[in-house]
Amino acid sequence: MSIISDSLKRIKPSPTIAVTQKARELRAAGKNVIGLGAGEPDFDTPDNIKRAAIKAIKKGDTKYTAVDGTPTLKKAIVSKFKRENKLKYSTDQITVGTGGKQVLYNTFMATLNKGDEVIIPAPFWVSYPDMVLLAGGKPKIVKCTEQEGFKLTPKKLKKAITKKTKWVIINSPSNPTGAGYSKREIQDLAKVLIKNEKTYILSDDIYEHVRYDNFNFFTIAQISKLKDRTLTMNGVSKSYAMTGWRIGYAAGPKDIIKAIGKIQSQSTSNPSSISQAAAVEALNGKQGFIKTRANAFKARRNFVVKSLNDIKGINCLNPNGAFYVFPSCKGLLNKKTKLKTDTDFVQKLLEKENVAVVQGSAFGLDGYFRISYATSMQNLKKAMKRIRSFCESLSR
Ligand code: PLP
């Protein structure tokens, strides 16, 4: 009999964390590896936020807090939703966790019974299906093609919904494609969802502030009649370059919020008191740097998309948010190159040119790979040169 539980056997370690770890190991072994696998801004947390944390420590805010967030942070989150999304919530509709990841995990743990289905549009963030599996649910993967801009269509959504569908996940802008849904596209999905009264919507808005080209961000609770059935999740990791602080939050129906708090009360209790104080400053403090940083990301995106599209055999859409691109390598998977899958492609790329990217199949769509351009322009220039030389060597 194995000591490891059956539920754990259903899941695998995060492939994006695995790639980052592999790149770290190769670097430690003396290789000059460029890692384009990690999903975190390379910018530092702004100083005003750091100062708020230091002040909290000095003041003695170093004790347990309310399990699902301090009243002050909840108030800051309520203001954020009102200010940025025209959404009205009360503090008992807010929960705060140790990163958006914990909020999502707790949500599935709190709501899924065995066999309940969760519609996950692919390409998806790697953790969704495994979290659902761990909670005893059934991920229902709906593949969204490059021609569809990697976005869920109302037709595919309608077809995927069954009596057992408990949640539909919408992630815009998306990890791993960077694709953002327009107001119209969200409203068209809402038209399908409004008719399916037992289905809830999980809107993962973690990349809300990383967007370009005047892309207008909308979240489904704001522009539909589905607010009562929507959990709107967000966090400070990506917007405020605070991945290590571990603060994520969600707003939604009181019964779900209470249930999430119940799990948290028996697992981790409150997220770090100091990080919560920092998150208050992030949400209430000056916001100007968000735009400046988005502009820096935009310059990198422009460079990466152009460089990739200049390579024979690679095709890359121009996304309007997040810090990822999801190019196709299908043009290079053939007998001549001796590469069969995207995994072959990324492994050979790492082996030959020391560039770490993640295979598309890890995100539920074969024939692609994900590049995170949240790294310096200097690194990106080197990486694009290496990717180009690798692809050209394959065709020779
Ligand atoms: N959702 C998506 C789509 C993500 O890419 C991530 C992080 O990579 C998260 C949620 C969770 O972020 P965090 O736990 O840092 O708040």
C-alpha cells in the first residue's frame, strides 16, 4: 500500500515551475541558460509598498489576523472593485488568501462534489485542471484554436455545458496566450451562461493591469446579469510585482466566500499580516507605475512577436495582455527536422541553445510553446537570436 493518497496520484507537479527549476539547475551547472519560463514580472515591488510593509513590522502588525483578510484590506479591495470595475461589493463578499492560487484552490475544494464538471478553455493556466482533480471534480477541457484567437466561443461553451457543469473559467488576459476578451465577446458568453442557472463563473482577472494597445478590460460580473453567480478573482502578484508576497483575493456570493474562509480556517489561517499591510498600500496608493510598466512590457511584446514571425516555421499572434506569447511550432514538426511534438521542440531548444520555454501541450494545446517575456530586453534579444539559429539549423 502506498503512503501517497489516491487524490494526489491524480495530479502532476506544475510544468512551468519544473521548467524554471530545470533552468536554475542548468545555470548552477555552469550553463548560460536564458529562462523564458517564469510567469512573474522582473520589476521590483514599488518602494511605497515596501515601506508600508516595514511600517507594519515596526508597528507590531505581526500577529494572526482575521482568517480571510483584515478589515482594512477588505475595504481596500471593495474600493478597488468600485473604482476600477464599477462593481459594488460589501466586505463580507470579499476573501483574501495566500495568492490567487490559494483562493482558486479553496474555491474548488469548497464547491466541488465528485463528478462535478469545470469547463476550462484551453490553452489554460496549468494549475486549473489539477486543482479541479484534487478537489474531486472533472476538468472539461474545451480547445480554443489559434484561428479563434485562443478564446472560447459561445458555440463551444454551449456544447460543453451539461447538467453537471458547476463552474466555467474565464481568464482574460490569459496565461498562456495573452489573449484578452472584448466586451462583446464576454457578453456573448454571458448570453449562453444566463440560461444555465446552475453554472457559476470563475473570472480570473489576475492580468487585468498588464494590457496594451488601448485594450479595454471588462470582467463578466460588471457587464452581465451574472454577478450573483460569479466569483471575481484577482491579486497583487502581477499588477504590483508582488509575486513573493502571496496575496490574492476574490469577490462573490456570500455563501462561497464563507465556505472558502472555513477551509482557510482549518488549513493556513490568514495570509501574512505584513503582506496584507503591503497590499493595502498597493491598492490604495499611487497607481501611475502600472501604465509605465505595461509600456515596457509592450515594447518587449512588439520585439518578441516580430522576431518570432520573422523565423520560418514559427507563427505568433499578437496578444493584447499578460506577458506571454504562444507561438506555433507546427511548421517545424516533421520528418526533416526529426521533431514530432512541441515537447521535442522545447527539449532540443534547451539542449542546443540553452533557452528554456514551456511546451504548449502543458497548457492543453499541442504544437505551440509559451514564452514569458517578463525579462530584460537584453535577455530577449539574446534569446530570439538563439531561437532563430535553432530553427534555422533544423531546416538545413
Ligand atoms: N491565475 C493565473 C492565470 C496565473 O497565471 C497565476 C500565476 O501565475 C495565478 C492565477 C496565481 O497567481 P498568485 O497565486 O501569484 O496570485
